[in-house]
Amino acid sequence: MDIQSRRVMGVVKVHNIPDVMLHNACIPPNHVKVSIDIAIDGDSLLPIPLDEDIFTLGGAIGTYVSWTIDLVDVVSTMGR
């Protein structure tokens, strides 16, 4: 049986604005630009590596990456 599971891998900020660019390239369809604040599982692979040196969540802390929108769960922090 193939069971899908989801887990929290990090804490990010989503920068979902029209025509957003990421490292001088357009973000692929169904992706959003995120900045990684905290890596809970720092060894997790990025959906789209930045380069040959930055390919894990932990390696991308403090920078922007492209993330598949269906893997993003938005939780409001307003009023906290």
C-alpha cells in the first residue's frame, strides 16, 4: 500500500506576488518564491536546487528558493 504523508520541514515566508523573479529567472508554474527562516529537517532536498552547492533546506537558510505550491501550508501569524 502506498501511503502519502506530509510533515513540517521548515518555517518559511511566502513571497507570492505577480511576475516574481528568482535569481534572474521566472518561477515555474505552480511554484512560489519562499525565504527559508528555519530548517526543521535541514537534510531535506530542495524541490529545485539553487546550484551544485545549495541543494538542501538547511543550506538554503537565509536565501530564496522556488517551492511547489501544493507542498506549502499557509498558517497566519497575524496577531501573535
